Amino acid sequence: MSLEELHLNLRNLACEDYPQLKRLMDAVYDDIGGAWSQHTIDKLIDEFPDGQIIIEDDDKIVGVALTVRVDYDRFSNPHKYDELIGHREIILNEPEGDALYGLDVLIDPAYRGYRLGRRLYEARKDLCRSMNLRAILAGGRIPNYHQHAAEMSPAEYIERVARKEFYDPILSFQLANDFLVKRLLKKYLPEDEKSMGYATLLEWNNILYEPASLVIDTRRTQIRVGAVQWQMREFDSVESVLKQVEFYVDAISDYQSDFAVFPELFNTPLMGLTDQTDQVAAIQFLAGFTERFKSEISRMAVSYNINIVAGSMVEKGADGKLYNVSYLCHRDGSVDRQAKLHITPQERRDWVVEGGDELCVFETDAGRVGILICYDVEFPELPRLLAEQDMDVLIVPFWTDTKNSYLRVRHCAQARAIENECYVVVCGSVGNVPSIENLDIQYAQSSVFSPSDFAFPHDAVLSETTPNTEMVMFSDLDLNKLKLVRAEGAVTNLKDRRLDLYDLRLRDWSWKSGARQEES
């Protein structure tokens, strides 16, 4: 049969299809009893029509997938095939079941080699996702086991099929379709002599599954980020800076954004309100405004119903030292804090800024967010530690003066998005303020980066601004795409790490007698 002669169509099984279904099942299952009765099939179609899928070539049925709904907790544990069958050979469908159970997948022998089985498996996965069910379970025969039963156990046979040392027409196919062997089932189908009564319990997890909950409590999976490419300019008062901040928060919230993001040290021009002869005194002066900024921006987050990443500001800690700190002001009124951990030579030399000691992923109503300030993104250990806490979006407020320093941030941020299978938002400032020392020139092109896979843009850049221009950038982020790339991507960086060879940990520190000591 040539490909030109095929006219394939995928649809649901109908009761009038039974004569064709019987011929196909009798041919394929001649060794285990052949076809189900018409009464059984009609009842199955009546109770769960969406689960019965066929492929037809013109009007000829050439592939079938039969499926029921089951209770996951019951059928993910040891069971027998007979437990799916009730009185008068009625297949037991659980209307409120939270998982699918694959009863049969069969392909006309004349149509094998066209990957029709894979097409049916993909249709079943789509059904599982669309119904928000937990998993697909299946009891899989191992029909070639009888050829090896004298020299090995069924468990060893399954392991060697998984290593592709042996081929099994059912198990090899199921493993190639992302199913995992959960356990060995004994006496699953006693009449299956080729499998010696054994079967595998296979499972495919729906990574998009969300347990039933109130809609109002369900975290959204489509989120919008608005980032401000901030123009550094001279300001005559704190009020004028806050007025500019509120203008942008108002504008971004009008576009139903979940986050508004500002750059690193965006309020630094206020240093121009004091004598700059002593840079340490000037930065101490700037730190005196931070508490007010934090309070006012938190008020804006509540008033405009938006989460605000308030770039970063200089904070004077309880220990009297200065820190470069980003605040995440939630729209519920709470405020989280992330200090910059790696301090640049200029910050350390001119401003005597210290590095922080804590690294957190923040739970928001629009995903799990990590914040790294500028230089921190150039250290791959930090984003990896955040990724291990299931971070969805990494936000990087930055401040760079030249294009080469900007490119360090950009290229590292792009690498972090790929390595950690997350979105990365970088947001910087532009403009020139010659009157303020250390603030004379800026270079930025704010951007949103994605993993590099088929579900994302070809260059892994979702959005970017015009370089060195004050503007707002918007980007819509699909958190479900992250789940899919982590589980089923062309490559799966997080899943494929060799944790048998290496690992990464964040030390816990405590302050005792003025000395930093590692906790055991």
C-alpha cells in the first residue's frame, strides 16, 4: 500500500462500527479470545464516548484505542484485568474517575509501519489533558516473554527491554511513548500464555493536571509582565520620582499585567540632592529614602492590583551596613525582599555595599518567582538553586553603563533560561546624568528570554525593547509550556542532570558572636 492511497481520519467509535471492530479484534487478539461482544462495546461507547477512538482509512477501521475512566489510587496499585470487568462482561467505567485506563490499542496488520499507534496514544494524551485527569494507566502484556522465560525472570526481561537488548512489540512501543513501568503485575491475564500471565503496570503522568479546587484559588497559567526601561534623569524631590513610578504602574496595570518590573537602583538620581564629594555619605543619604519608597510602592501594588518588582534600592540594614535590595510588593499587601548577593568591584569600592546571604523563590498568585540583581545572574549556581525550588520566572533588574557590560548580563540571562527551563525577564535603565558621579552613562535593552525549544520563539526571545529608549515592554508568559518542556522537550536539562556525579547546595548561615558559622 502506497502513502498516496491513504486517506486517514481520526474520530470516535460509534455503535454501528461494531462489525468492523469485531473483525479487527478477532484478527489481532486471536490468542486471547478475540473481540468483545457488541453488548460490551455499545455499553462502553454509551458511558464514555470520548474515550473510544479510531483511525479509519476512507471507511475502513484500521486502528482502535479503547479507554475507561478509573480511580487512580485503586488502579495504580496491583490489580488484575478482571477487576475492570463487571457482570455480563460490562467494562467498568468510573464517571468521576481521576485517571484514564488504556484497555486496548490495536492496529490492522496491513497498516503497521505508519506509526498509527503513536497517533492513537497522542489522542489519548490530549484527552487526558483536556479532561484535567491525573494520569493514563495501562496493564501492558509482554508477549515475547515466553521466549526468554526459561532463563530470566519477568523483572529482568522488562529491564532488558527497557535497555533495548530485547524487543517486545507492546512494551517497547509503550516505553517509546513516554510511559513508565510502575510495577510488575502477576496473574494479570492468566489466559495470556505468551506473557506467562504477567503484565506491566504502565503510567503516563499528566504534568498539567490541577486538582479540583475553587476557581478563585487556582493559580493562573497565563501571565503578563510589563517591564519599564527607565530613563535616568535629574529629579528635584522624592515625590517627583514616586510620581513617575506611579505613572508607569498605572499604565502597566491598565493592560491587565500581573507584574510591573523596574530596573536596579532606579531612584539613584536622588543622590543629586546632596553633596557628592563623599560618595559613601551620598549613598547613605540615598538609603534614607528606601523605607518610604517601599511603603509607597506597596500601596501602589494594592491600589492598582498588580505585583511590583521594585527594581532595587540601597537599604541600610540593622547591622548598619548597606545592601542592594529588590522588593517584591504583592498586590495583597505583603512585601518580600531579595538582596544582591554578588557585589561588583565598583559598588564595593565606591559605596561600600555588602552582599546579602539569603536566596528565595517567592510564591505569587501568578507563578513562582526568583529575583537576581544584575551581576548575580552571571553566577549560574544561583538560578540553578532557584530552579530546584520550582521557579517559573526569573526577574533580573540591572544597571549597566556600556554595551559590553550589558551583553554580559544578556548572554548569561539567556543561558539561565535554557539551563533552568524558565522564563527570564531582564529590565534596565537608560539615559545619561553627567551631574551625578557613577551615573553618567547607561546602556540597556530590556528583554524576556524563554527556553530554546519548539514551543517558544525560534531565537528564544519573547520580547525586547528598542535599545537606549525609555519605554514599556509587555510579554505574555505561558507557564504550561514550561511544564511541557521540562517533561517532554527536545532536551530536558533539569531532568537529565547527572545527580549521581554532582550536586549543588546552598549553605545555611547563622550569626554567632559576630562570626559567620556554617550550620551542621
